[in-house]
Amino acid sequence: MAQTSSSIGSGPGLTEWLTSPPGRYLLEWEQARIDAHVADVFGFHALQLGLPQLDALRANRMPHRWLACAPGSLEGLAPTGLEGGADEGPASQPPGEVSSQFGPLASPGSVGPLQCDFDALPFPNHSLDLVVLPHTLELAVDAHHTLREVDRVLVPEGRVVILGFNPHSLWGLRQWGGRWGRRFGGSKAPFLPPAGELIALRRLRDWLRLLSFEVERGGFGCYRPPLASKPWLDRFGWMEKAGDRWWPMFGAVYAVSAVKRVRGMRVIAAAASKRTRKARSPAPAVASHTHRAGGDASARWIERWRRLAEEQA
């Protein structure tokens, strides 16, 4: 699988891991959560970056939706395009399969998803209303650069939805133990695919805050222990409700929705200069006329009293 300058596509082993019981369990939770995040986001242009196994935009109603993948990341996946039947809606697509709604929809003649480098998206500034990053930052070579590129293409008040693995969870602990065990000669492999770096939610919030994003909603999920067998995963199904109530911060995966805020400015220089000109302007002519009229009357009275005094003398 080819590696680009900004991402590792779906990552070595991630495609195979998503077909396993824990991978299907993860995709099922993420599909339900992402549908709730994007259903009420309105606009004209939406983009999903990476992870074609997840149909992140199926519940969104924007007229133009794209799926962008890194070059070479679609090897071994079913082809996408417009081959789906007219009666098959996007909501009927099961998680884990590539949806036929992408292609991109803005160009009806297209037969496949968009392939590009995530550090140079082929979209102009302030052109997208929604961007979904399903584990994209974890698999990116430079997560900061990818997030800055998303900030560039989003319109003011645009929304970004991010999915990521939580390192402070049972799955993260199992992944950490597997990596350290391999370094010391252990035979136990990591639970999650080895590619990528787990990003904590607090760290991600700091990155978003630096780019003037405001986190509006988020949550954790997948509280079952890291087990590879479906029957054992089903046995711990009770942990979903218990974890959501008693230890919500220790879910294996998180979903975050943030809005791009653009601070406005108010120009006050013109108003200040107007007040200055008003303060420095000369006194009204009416006041000076009143003063001169009063002085002439006094002079006339003085002249009259002087004449009366001379006549009596």
C-alpha cells in the first residue's frame, strides 16, 4: 500500500482488522454515532476523508458529497460509483461496505471516489460545509497539517466531525501493552492495527482550540473489553449501558463535532475621528451673533444716558 506525504491511507492491516468481530463492532457503533452527528448539518458540500469502509455521509442531505482517499488505499475494496439501483437508499447500506452514493455526486459521470493527498485537498478556500475525519488524524503523517488543511477548506461556521481511538481505555491499554511486549521480545501482538498514533481527546481539543474551532458535542463508546471473539464480545454487551453511565471517559472510541468560528471585527476609527472633528469645530455662529447684539444694546443705553446728563448740565 502506497504511503503519501500526509497519510497512510487506511493503514497497514486496518482493512483486514475492520472485517474482524471487534472491527465490525466498532464500525456498527461509529456508523450509528456519525449518522446522529451529520443528519442535521445543512449546506451544499460535504467531504469524508479516508476510511471508505464507513459510510459517514449517508444520513446527510447535502447535494454534493465526496469521499476522498489516499492514493492506493482502495486496493482490495469493492468499486464504487453509480451502479446501485434506483430504489436502494444510502441508509440501507450495511456498515463495513463501500457505499455507492459516493463518486463524487457533484459529477454524475464519475465512477469512483476522489483520490488525493490529505495535506493538499483539491478544494478552494472556504468551500466545504462539512468534513468528516474517521480515524484520519491517527493515520496521518502530520496530523497538525491535515487539520489545518481542513480548516482552510471549511466555510465560517462549517463543521468537522472526528472519530478516534481513545488511548485511555481498555483497548488503548491493550494496544500499549502489546507494543511494549513486542519491544521486549514478547509474542503478544497489539490489539489494534499497528499503523498510526492514538490521540487523546484532551489533546485533540487543544488542537481545535488553536484553530478557533468550538467543540459543540462529543461522546465515547465501545466499552466492551478488547476481545477477538464475537461470542465473548456479546457476553460483555451489558458493559455498554454500564460504561456509558459509570465510566464514560474510558470508551474505546470517541466522536467529536466542532464548529469553525471566525471572530468578527468592528472598525471604530471612523467614529473616533468624527467625534474629534466635532469637538474641534468652531462655536456656532448664533452664539456670536447673540453676543454682538447684546453688546450693541448696552452701548446705545450708555450713549443715551451720556446725552441726558449733558442736557441737564
